[in-house]
Amino acid sequence: MQEDGFDLLNPELCDRARLARDPNYDGLFFSGVKTTKIYCRPVCPVHPAKSSNVSFYKSAAAAERAGFRPCLRCRPETAEGSPAWRGTATTVGRAMRIIDSGYLDHSSVEDLAARLGVGSRHLSRLFNKHLGASPSQVAATRRVQVAKRLLHDTSLSISEIAFEAGFQSIRRFNDAFKSVYKRSPSTIRR
């Protein structure tokens, strides 16, 4: 996996950056020390742990999910460049881009949250705070909007449009349209 040219899953590269306390890597990965169960930023001022006792994570949330707690010295939640440092709107923005690609048409909100490195309840809270709707509601609205655009712009059949827009069944497609537009997709097409 690559991010900004940096291989986040390369333990040798992460370990070199950690041992050098390289500020260029701050916020790009977090290191968990197996013996203390604490995770740190690469710039942490404490004496570095033995390399054999360290594992690396793409986010603070991933380190916490693996059972580590944040270091009180380097305060990993404040790492410059990390999603927490840039604010919760960044997480919502990333989630919106993933949802717009149709991710929730075939995956769950839990899968989306895991991909973002946060818990599903936290992701739902962020969506309600920033958008006033849940990730599932945002995905449902996207599906209806895509379907409406396909109804107007293509000659695809109603069933083809339903599946192309991400609906799992014709019945859910019809129910969603009736709920939003108070009429059936075929009526809207006419």
C-alpha cells in the first residue's frame, strides 16, 4: 500500500524512520511497542524500543484496535498530518469519496469504518455532526440520484438501472423511488 510515495507496510523503512526520529514521517505511521502496549509517533522523544518488539500501523485507530494505548509523551493523536490533526471533516470527506464510488453498495458501514481506521459508531457520529445523516442514508441518496440520472440520460431498462445504481433488488429500487419522489421510476421516466 502506498501513500505519498511511502510504503506504509514496510517495517524496515518504518523502523529506520522511528530510530532516526525523522519528522518527515510524523503522522504517516505509528509504532506499537509489544512489551509496553503503548503506541507512538515516529518522533517520540523516549528511548526507542528494540526493533523486534515494535509493530507498525497506518493510523492511531489501527494501533488502538490492536490493543495499544497512546503514549503520554508524544501524544500520537496530535501528529501533524494525521487525520485527527486535520480534523474530523477529513475523515468524512474521505468517506464521502469512497461512498460516491459505490462502496456501500456491496460492503457494510463497518467495513467502511475499518477502511478509514475508525469505529462504525464514531463514523456515524461524525456523519451526523457534519452532514446530518448516517453513512447508509448518504449512500441511499446517492443510489437514488444515480438512478434518476440514468432514467433521464439512458435507454437502459428499469431493472438494469436499478442494479447499475447499486440497488440489490428491484423492490428496494421501487420502494426508494416511491419514498423520495412519491412515484414509481417508470412514471418519472415518462
